Amino acid sequence: MADETTPQRAEGGAPSSSGPGGPRSGGPRPSGPGGPGGGGRKFFRRKKVCKFCTEKIDAIPYRDVRLLQGFVAERGKIVPRRLTGVCTTHQRRLTRAIKQARNIALLPFAARF
């Protein structure tokens, strides 16, 4: 006997697509390595350190294109801090240097298609 508060499915009706075990869900997913199901090795992410702090670089030169290209993506976007590991103050200086290099045509604004 079911409670009156729980929704019931009609006898000939199609199964509900919402919730676990629906027709498109394929059932519960198996957990990957290091997941709650155990098995596998835990993934250890090393803490990123600022390249400019470790090398004690205070001023980031806008003329050093080789250095700046490491912080610009293939399409021309500035790579964010969480990916490069640069600290906040150096990311701001780096962004300013990249923009200066773009304005005097040392770096491209966008990739060519």
C-alpha cells in the first residue's frame, strides 16, 4: 500500500524520466579512480607557486615576448590565474604587460583563422 502523498504511476504509463534509473540515465554511474566507490589511486594535485615570486621578478617587461607568450592561450586570450598559478599581484602586472605588448604589436590580439 502506498501513501497518498507519493505520486503513483498509471499501469500502462511510460516510466518517469526524472530521477535515478530513468530511461535515459542508464542507471547509476560507476565511480572513477579515487571516487566514493573506492578502488584506484587518489589524485594528488600539487600546489601551484608563482613563477615570478620564486624567481624574484618584480617588474614584468612588456618587451619580453617569449615570457609573455607562456601566459597567452593559443587563441590570444590571457590565461587565468587558477591555471597558471601566478599570484594576484603578478597576474595584474602580467595582464598589463600583455596589453601593452598587444598595443605596440608585439603580441596578437587574436589568433588568425
